[in-house]
Amino acid sequence: MIEFRPLAPPELPRLIEWSPTPTFLMLWSGPFFSFPLDMAQLKTYFASTQTDPPIAHVWTAWDGGDPVGNIELGNLDKRKKTAHISRVVVDPTRNGRGYGGAMMRFVVEFGFKTLQLDTITLGVIDFNLRAIRLYERLGFVKEARYRDSCQVGAGYWNHYVMRLTRQRWEDRA
């Protein structure tokens, strides 16, 4: 059974281990972090998540005693009742075991039930078809495609913004 705990400093080095290449880092964090990922970036990031009230909720997913992934629900706007899922990463040695789906279901439910959000968005690189299929199974729909939005090396990637409303989520439940 997967357990979710708030991100804590002892888990930060694993994010470095899980980010061996610029490509992989860009896939899960977008341009938020720069390669090579290091503790200085992670400590700054962690400190930014420790506000009161929180501007982001960040969790580590655990399977037994092992951390298997991290996920963030940020850009919280209580007035508009919106938030954005970002920085979703699963331990690369554990891909294909359902952790990403469990993490997404947990965060979506937390957003709609606990935070009483009306809309949750996320961004995804347009060639990350496995992630896109997961998000669509959960009810997210593509809202916009941004061309050349992420620079990786000498090239650029496109990304989609996807959206899920509370009403669509409830209708699918």
C-alpha cells in the first residue's frame, strides 16, 4: 500500500539520484531546476514550500519503507479555487508499477476534497505519451499546446497544459 508523507529534507538526495540526465530532469521538473540537480537547488525549493499558509503541498510516495516518487500541488489560488500539479517523478527503476497513477489520484482527490478546488491543471511534454494517457484516464483534457516552450540542449520541446474540473472529476467517479 502506498503512503504519502510531506516531503522532508532526508528525501532530497534521492531526487538527485532520480535525475541522471538533463532530459530526465526536464521531463519531471520542466525548467524549474537546472542540470545537474544539486542540494543547493533542492534546499531552496524545500524552503519555498514551507510557508504558512502553504503555497504548495509536496509529498513523497512510499511503498513499504522505500520512497518511490514525489509530486507537488502548487500555484494554489484559494480565491479562484485552482492549483497546478507539477514536479511529478517516479523512481526510474520502478516505472510501470502504477506509482504514477496512485500519486496522481491521491493529489487530485486531495485537491478536490480537502482543498475544495474547482480546477486542477498540469503541464506535460507533448511526446510523453504514457503520462498523457494516464492524465486523460483521470479525466484531464488538453487545453493548450505551447511550441518550443522548453529548451533542452540545442533543441526545444513542446508541452500541453491539461485541465480537470471538479465537475468532470465528480461525473467520472
